[in-house]
Amino acid sequence: MNHFKSLILVSLIPYFYSFGNSWNQWRGEYRNGESSSKIKLAEKWPPQGPLLLWESGEIPSQDYGGFGSVISNSNQVFLSLVWHKDVPTQTRTISDLVLRKMGVRKINLPPEIIHKLEDARLSLSPRLRGSKLDDWIDVWIKQNLNLKQSLSMGDLLASRFKKGKLAMPIDVINQLHNIKNTVFPSQKALDNWLSEQNFSDSIKKKISLEVPPTKQVAEDVVISLNLNDGSVLWKTSLKSVPTGRKSSSTPCFTNGKVYAVGSERIYCLDSKKGVLLWDQKLPTSQIASSILAHDKKVFVLAGNLRAYDQLDGTLIWENNSVQGKTASPSVWQTHGKTFIVCNSSKNVVVVDPINGKTFWEGPGGGSSTPVSEENLLLVHGKQEEVGLIAYEYEAGVIQELWRIPKLTRRTDSSPILANGHAYLIGAGMRLCVKLDSGEVIRKIKAKHDISSPILADGKILAYEINGSFLMMIDSDPNHFKAIQKAKINALKCTSPSLIGSRLLVRKQNKIVCLEMGEIEKI
């Protein structure tokens, strides 16, 4: 749909959207996934799903643009990304991208299990196929893997069994990972290296053909679109280095400025024209942590937790107790105190925003964003024994209130707090618990994964099956069921943004805007 058609479509819809609020950063205004707009969401969608208002031009994602989410200040849309392109080169590199395209994934299991796996794979009868093969695979995995191994490696092992004798041998996989990202000066040099390996001729030929005659170059980009029609207002590009899909930070808007993280920098732009205001190099690259703005500072986890001056980018403090590059910090205001809270690798850390000193740390960890409400803090932790854990601040002390241990493959989705309840829509489930006690009200197996949900008008909007579907869920603990479901093919790992009644969705190669409110019939 071009912009002209989009404008015609929008003009037929009565203008009673709420644009008074913005979605100015990751997870919204208060970084809790809740819309502060007083809107009425449509409870029944058209057969084709929510109405498409507009779609942008082409914007790359994944290995060419990461998985960052979209934000808006109520009239502009912003997205930051490391924009990759392929250019011709004489060199050859067996990169992460090449290995993924070849399906070469390392198997992280004990040697004895790998040996048993390969014996079983090579001895499979070619007559075993279809549902019988699926059943055989399920039995083999249950008999040979524990639950944790099954969650992390089960799908990979199933694919190897289905490929049978055509699956790439383990020793070849290990050798390719050992030389991953090695730059060969030419195709001849790559072929010479392959000739020295104890690989079959067919595998040597496959690798030689799969390594492309190109290399990636990249720019750090922030693009601004018009919220009304998706047209480009400005695009600012800075020279950078390729960092692949792991560079997936979501930008932040505040006080007329946009703050973004690129391949290995944090920088600030004027929101109206995209003019660069300041630019600071970060100590690490491939950052997925999203920037948080609070009280004249911006905070980001880039190897460690760091605070910069919003005005000129001066580094104010850094805290080495918080390690990582993917978790995003949030603000916790309780009993007249203000804290910055962020997951580290194994712990959640509560930090003084003024000087960066650690106030407290406890079990947590992972990539999820902590959420808070008054004196309660909720953390979705990476460790099995942590699971979903609640903390309470009283009389200057933070103590554990309750926890629900769990073992899931993914722990990236961030929870929601509302009306005395906590919701986890992710990690393969829909979970509702009482916030004060941790009592489980509803727990439903569902195909929600990494993306974090939105709460608006008493309903939860969430992706399912890697963004393939958008679901509307009744948040009432007595119901807690899906109301609507539509196929939208959103970009997996991203999260939607709600501005008034408009939902911004990042797809694999563009941004689309959907109308979620009640629409009068023409």
C-alpha cells in the first residue's frame, strides 16, 4: 500500500483517536508495558485483522538491521538500527550469518549424548518417516535428555534426525565454529583450507559455494516517520562497523531529543531534523539494551550499567555490578526513593541514579525488564530456581516476597502489573498471579515467546508464534482468555508500540501502523 492510498484510507475513519500520550521508549512511557491513554479498543476485528492505516518503505532487520522496537512521541515514529549492506569483496569469511544459512549450529550437550545421537541418526531406517518418525524422535529425546536439555536442544536434534545421513557431521560443525569469522584473503585461500580438511568432497563443495563473494558494511541509522501516513521525515546515518543481529537496541525520546545506541556508540539527535547533537563511543558492541531517560540522564547497559548526561553525553558514572548487553534498566519509585533497576547476568541490581552506587542486589538475571508498582518490584529471572520473583521495599530494606520457580527455554519477555495482579505473557505460557501473595490464578500453556506484551483498556496485546499472530487477551483473572487473534507476521523478538489507538508493528522489512480502536461504519 503506498502513502497516497494510506491517506485515502485514513481519511475515511473518524478522528477520535487519542494522541495525547506517547510511547516514547521501550515498553512505553513508564517502561511497564501499559498504555496511559484512555482508549477503547475494538473487541472484534475485521476478518483480515486490525485495519492497516499505512506501511513504511523498506527497512532491513535481523542480520541486516537487528530486532529493535519502534517508539513514537505522538506525531513522529522513531527507529534506530545498525543498517547493514553487502558489498563485493575479494576476501571470504565463514561468518555467523553464513553458518546460520547453512544450518550449522553447535550442539551443546555432553560428548556421550552426542555420540549416542549420531549413532542413532546414522542407523535410522529410511522407511521411518512422517508421524512415525516424529513419534520416534519424541521418545528418543525424552529417554536421553533432561527437561533443560530438551528445551534448548530438542528442536535442533529433531532436525538432524529428519535429515538423516544428510545432516552435517559433528566434527565438521565443530571445525567450522572454530574458524568462525576468520577472514581468508581470497576464494583460492578458502578452497586451499578446505582441501586440507578431512571433509567429504560434497561438504567441501557446499561450504565453498555457500561463502559469498561479499562482505557487510554498516551505518548507525535513526529514521523518523510521520505517524499520520508513514512518510519519511528524516534519516540520519553515521559511519559504523557491522555488528549483525545482536545490535537491537530500542531508542528513547525525551525533551525534543532522540537517544540511540548504534554498533558501538551512544548518540543524541534533535528530533525535528535529525541533527547530531553528541556522540560517545561505548566500551563494547552488539548492544541490545534499550536506553532509559530519567532526570537529565540516560542509562544503558553496555558491558556495564552506564549513565550519561542528556545535554552533552558526558559519562556521569558506571556500575560494574551490572554486567551484560541485553537487559534494559527501569525506574523504581517507592517511599520517596528513586532507583534504577536492571538485570545483570544472574542477579537483579538496584542502583542509586545519582551516583551509580549499588543499593541492593538479589536473585534475578537475564534479559527481561523489571517492572514496579509502589513498594513492589517484579522480576522475570533467567535462573530456573528464580523464575518469576517479587520483592518488597519496606523501611529501607528490600526483601523477597514470593517466587514461582520455572524452567522455560526463553526468559526474555517482560511482565505486566495491573489491578493487584502480575501477568507473564511469554516463556511459552500465559500466567496470572496475585501480586501480594504470588498465588497462581491462571496458568495456560501458550506459544508466546520473547516479545513483551502491552496492557490497554483492560486487555493485553501480545504476539504469538514468533510474531506470526497478534492476540488480544482479556486481563480479567476470572476470564484470562483470548478475545481476538489475527495473522500479522510481525518481526520476531520485537514488541509492538501503542500510541492512542494506533499500534506500530515492525515487520521483517518495514513498519506498519494498525488501527486498534472502535471504527464507525461509513
